[in-house]
Amino acid sequence: MRIIPFSILLAAALLAADSAEAAPVVAAISAVAGLLTAGGIVGAIAQLALGLALSFGLGLIEKARAKKRMGQAEARGVTLEVRMGDDQPASFVVGSYATAGIRKYIGTWGQAGKTPNAYLTDVIELSCIPHPGFAGLWIDDTHGTILWDEPHPDGRGYPIKEYRQNGGDFAWVRFVDGTQAQADPWLLEKFINHPERPFKTTMIGRGIAFAVLTFRYNTELFGGLPSVLFEMLPMPFYDLRKDSTNGGNGPQRRNDPSTWAPTNNNAVITYNIVRGIYYGDEWVYGGQDLAAFRLPPSNWIAAANECDRLVDDGAGGEQRQFRCGYEIRLDMEPLSVIDDIRQGCNGRIAEVGGTFKMLVGAPGAAVFSFTDDDILVTADQSFEPFPSLSETHNGIEATYPEPAEKWAAKDAPARYSSTLEAEDGDRRLLTGIEFPAVPFGRQVQALMTAMIEAERRFRVHVIHLPPDAFPLEPNDVVSWTSARNSYEHKKFLVARIAGLPTFNQLAVLKEIDPSDYDPPSVILPTATGWLGPIVPPAQPMYGWQVEPASIADDAGVARRPSMRVSCAPDQDDVRQVRVQVRLKSSRAQVFDGQIAYDAPHSWILNGTFLPLTTYQARGRFVPNSSRSTDWSDWLDVTTPDVRFGDGDVYLPGMIRELQGFTQDATEWLRDGVRELIGEQQRIVRLIAEQDLANFSDKQTLRQELVARAGEITASYTGAIVAAAGPGSALVLRIESLEAKIPGLASASAVQSLEAKVTSVEGVTTAQATSISSLFAALGGSEAAINVRATTLATPSGYSARYGIEARTGGSGSYRSAAMYLDVPASASSPTRVVFVAEQFVIASGANLENPFIFSGGEAQLNVARVGTIRSGRLLSLNSKMDINLNNGTIEVYS
């Protein structure tokens, strides 16, 4: 009556060992059998147990489904919602995975003189042992971008880009890795005096890694308390491949966690769980004090290397074959966790005589070969060529955590086969698998393909082998040549093996083909859906127009230059129109205001604008609601030439004096260089007209000397203006010397110096200009030397330019030589030194025998020393030799 239950217990023991060599178990059976009866009871029990085992766990699919069938299923996968309460089991994350963590503290606070509870801080435990940090996070359904290079100065953390609105931040996060030795100083500062829930100095959280989240009140961004999911970085683990004292090569040591490196390798993580996870000397999870020799280095190094084998990543690169991630709660069965991680690499783990071994992916080469003659015919044999219909599968579906969809469980593309369905009577026989430890869609498809292909290797044999098969272990590969079964060196995996009292070996062999584990040739596309907030599209600015206009006085006289802006009427939910204006040249903003959205939906801007200056203007609707709107494009507009008149409060006569002075100084300008001086003087006039009206303190100094002898004159004119006022300062000096014999000759020297700084509506600019000109004319010919230098500093950039030009000619024919130095404001534009001349010469002192000359469009050198010449063609001066480097030819002519 007890034999059947005992046999079932044996089968369960074999399953729990997962391909374990059952010698100790069989020895126990033998002892019991001796008490029960003599004869073949031991063999019968072992045969029954292994026969039952044929239905459990030989294939990868059966292993994946074993938990549910044996009633061992437990909660698995990513925890998407934060857990609360001290009754929650502690947890930590291995590999690449996500967690919502456990809330440990929450509170609100405010800044002095402002809303007292405008900020909420949430403290979330992410790991019960130290952890290196997290790579990213989800807030509600938005994947956040952490701006790690912009820490907040008060220590609250790093802003999250997606929660930055109108230049202000509304979410911050920071990480505490678990190595802290005192309570968090920032949390103490904010909450130590909280009347109900003070944050105490004893709240250190030794060994606890946690995140500190801070949110600022904003009903548009947050509908309530935000939910957060953290994407954790891989945790460091001991990798015996990198330990030169344990079969590997490197500095890692099991007893020194500081030498470990982050990993998401399935075999490495499994090794550490089996040997035990510790925090210092304190055991946390997995095995306890398991000796290193019980996990043979050669086996586990091979398993880890197989996980790290590079395969195609589908994007022109490579990725490691098997990776994993998992959140381990301390109430989880370690064997259950190991099984999920093992499943993520199509692995098989065996307990062999007290040691643990792991096989990853495809089985290796055969280690034992035999024929029909080696099988014991005096013992029972069984052969299962095909499983039952309920255990036959020709298609596979699977779910896995998808990082792109907030780590929710996602269906991988199913793998179907019309060929296999035809073999099974045109029936689609599906099985479903969960991969809770594989957040990599491409890897999941490879696992699915290997599972379904390996599952179609139906043949399973239970045979007795002679004592020379004793060295065989589970997961070994054997080669069988069988005339009876038409096998020629056919490969089988040792799924189970048990030593009998006769030293014969009872083995369960499952048909295999290593090609089943090759990566699939076709990876099916996986579509991921949008998880962010769905908001209405922003309303564009319709009907935006800009044109020149002026502001008139009561008499209708134009007094100030301006512009008219217009937009489309009859727009719903529009309260105002926001308008911005900037200088086109410097992009400095000069106007920003909001106008009521009323008929006729066209307005002249009441701003401060310069005459005959090109600006750019854009507009945006301002709604009554909180919906978003877009700016229009920047449109160009040139203001009308409306200047100050006699009706304006201004320095009496100053404009006329400046105009007369500059007109005298520009009489000799007749071509392009003269226009350069005129442009500078025109700009000087415009600045004076615009700025001096706003200056509260203005000082001027003017000098003039004139000597005459009949019509012959010699004159000097000098003017200095210094002015200062709210937001502006200006100083200007102009000097002019002129000698003239009418109708015969004239000569002049003119110099202008200017320095100016302005600050208008928060935009500050600084500019300095120098212009000088020497001019001489005789008859119809003239000669001039002009020098101009300008520096400009604005919020959009800095520029500097310097130029010299010498010019002679007359009657429309001129010759010139010039030099320019230019540093543009845009960093994308090159700096330049330009010489314009018919001949450019560089000589060393008095040595004029070997100059560098550029003349007639050619560079000429008598002597040169060059390290490398990159050229397309070398041609002798007399054209007798032609070396074409591009074509690889040499031609010599007589």
C-alpha cells in the first residue's frame, strides 16, 4: 500500500532536483526495498519513478510549465505600483529590471514666504542591500529624462526634463546607494520638525538603497500623487571568470565585494544566488555558506561564457546572447527564482553527487557512445516515440516585461509553423510560456524558437546501461548507434540517470539536435504602443501678418516708428495674443507683451523701435483654458524712417550739428570704402537720435578752427558727446581735419570713436566702434586709406571685425589693397584673415631671394620644405614632365 506513494515521492524528488543524479535516493529505495521484499522491487520502483518522470520536465517547455502543474506558481514579474507598509517583504533587483519599490516616508513642505505645502517629497526603498543606482524612471505613463548635469543647488536632486514647463522644474529625483552611515541631511532639514511625522536622525537606513522624489504642485502635470517606476542598473556580482584564484583570470574575489562588477549574465547571477547573497557578513538570500567546490568553476565559467556569446542584434551590431533581470523578494523560494532566471537562457541545472552544474543553450559534444549491444536486455526498457496530444505543441506564445511599455507584461510575436501543424493533422497546438526574467524582446523570440524546436524531438528512451556508464551525469550528451531504431550516432541528452545496486545505470535519454538552439533566422517585428499622456494638439497661430507702421500724435503726425501685427479672427477659446519682437541682426529680443484678442484683430505695437531697422515678430494665441498653443514663424519687417522732430524733448540743435559735422566729413567719399564710413556715421546718428532722448545726464563738447586765404581753407572740427540714463550709456568722439584748394586739391583726416552699452527689457548689449580715414585728391584722381574696427557683445554671441583698405583712382577706375580680420558671432562660422591685393609677399627680413608670393592667381615659392604633399597633378614649369597622381601616370616630353 505504501509502494505507490513512495514511488510518486521519488518522482517528485527527481523533479525537484531537476535532472539530479539520483544515487542517494536510489540507495534509500534499496534499503526500503530490502525491508519490503526480495527480488526486483528496487528496479520496479526506480523504473516506475523514471517512467513517471517522462511526463515531467524533460523538455524546456515542460520545465517552464512545471511550476503551475506542481502548484508552485507565485507572483512574478515587475511590480508596477509602489508597495506600502512594514509587512511588505524586502527585495532587491538583479540584472536589468524595474521596480516601484516600497514607500518609506512621504511629506509636504514649502519655501519661506511662499505656499507652505507646494512641494511633496516621496522616499522609496528600492533595494534592501546596497545598489549602484537607476538608469531611468517612469512617472505615471511618461518615461522621464533625468538631467544628471543640472543638480538643484539645495540638494533636492536632479530635474526631470519632461516636467520642465515654461523654464521651471516640477520634478526632481536623487539616489542614495545604501552605503550611508547617517540620516539623510536634506530630509532632516525639511522634515525633522514635522509636527506629525518627523524625519529622525535615527532614520539612517543602513544598507538600504532608496530614491528621494520631489514634486512641485502643478495640476496640469499631475492629476494626483504620481506613480513612479525605477529602471535599475545591474547590481555588481562575483564573476568567477574574473577571479584568478578560482579558475578565472582577473582581480575579483568572492570575499571582497568591492572587486565585483555589474552584470546581467544569467549564469553569473544564478551562481551567486546558489552560493548565497550577503550584506557584509549577514546572509540575505539563497544558499548559505555553500562551498565553492560544489559549483565546479570549469562548468560555471562555460555557462557564463555561453550567455555572453555575441549574436546579431538586428541593428547592424551585436549583443550578448542571454541577459536577465529580476526583482527578488525575500519571501520567494530561491529555487523558483533560479528557475525563472535559468529559463531565460534555456538552461538546465543538475545536482550531481552534491555539486551543482549548469548547461546553457545547446548541449555540447557527446561524451559517451554505445550500441544496442551495450544495453542490458535482462532489464526493462521503455520507449516513448511520441507524447500524448495534450503534450504535443507546434506553436508557442509568450509574455515578457517590455521596457518600452512601462515594463508591463507584453505578448511576444507568436511562433507558428504550418509545416508542424500539417504533421499534427492540420491542428494548431499551442502552449504559453512566461518569461518574467527576460525584458528583452529579441531574446524572448530566440528562446521561444529553441523551445518549440527542441520540443519536437519526441523520442525518449528509458534504458539500462552497464557500469562503464557510471561517469555519466545529467545534461551530458551520448551518441547511440542502433540498428533496431535506425540510429547512426544519434545524439541524446541524459535527462535522468540513477545508479542501481548492481552498478548498472538506469538512464532517461531525450533526443536532441544542437541546431535547435541556433538564433532564429527571422525575428518578427514587435510593435510597442504609446504610453505617454494623450493631449490635444497645440493650436497654431493662424493669419499672422506683420507690416511697417508708425505711432502718430493727436494731430496725426507720425512721431515714432513701429509695426502692425494681425491675426485671424473668430478663434475659439482665445483670450489674448502674445507678441514677441527681436532684432533680425542680433536676435536680441526688444518686445514681449500680450494684447487683448478683440476686433479688428490688428494692432500697432507700442514699443521702442529704431527707424529703418529690420526686426522679426512672432505671435501665439493665449487661451482661457490650459490647452497648449504654438508660436507662429518669425516674420521680417523694416520700420519706417520716422525720426525725432522739433516737438520732441531733446538737446537743442545737437542733431543738426552732428548731421553737419558728418556731412563735412563724408564729402570726399565717392565709392564703396567711402560708403563704409558713411554707414558708420549713419549708425552713430541713429543711436544718438534714439538714445539721447532717454538719457538723464548729457554732456557735449565741440571745437572748430578755420583758416582762410581767399578760397583756400584749412579747418578742424571736433565733437564729444557723453550721455547716461536708465539702462544706457554712450560716449562719442568725432574729429575732422581738412585742407582744400578749390578745383585743384584737397586732403582730409577723419576719425570717429564710439562706446555704448544698453540694457532694454532684460537684454544687455555692448558695442565699440572706431573709424578713421585719410583722403587726398588732386585733379580727377584721389587716394584714400580707411580703417574700421567694431566689437559687439550681445546675449546671442560676440563678434569682432577689423579692416584696412588703401585705394587710389579716378574717373571710375580704382586700384586697392585691403586686409580684413573677422570673428563672427556664430560658432558655426569660421574666423578669417583675408588679404585682397594683386600681389601678396612674405619675406624674411632683408632676404628677398626666397619670398612667398601670390600673384596672378598663383602661389610662387623659390624654395620650400614640405613633409607631405597631397596633390592631384605635378607639372614642370616647361611642361616637359607631367605626373598625374590621380590617374597614376607619368608622361615625359622631349
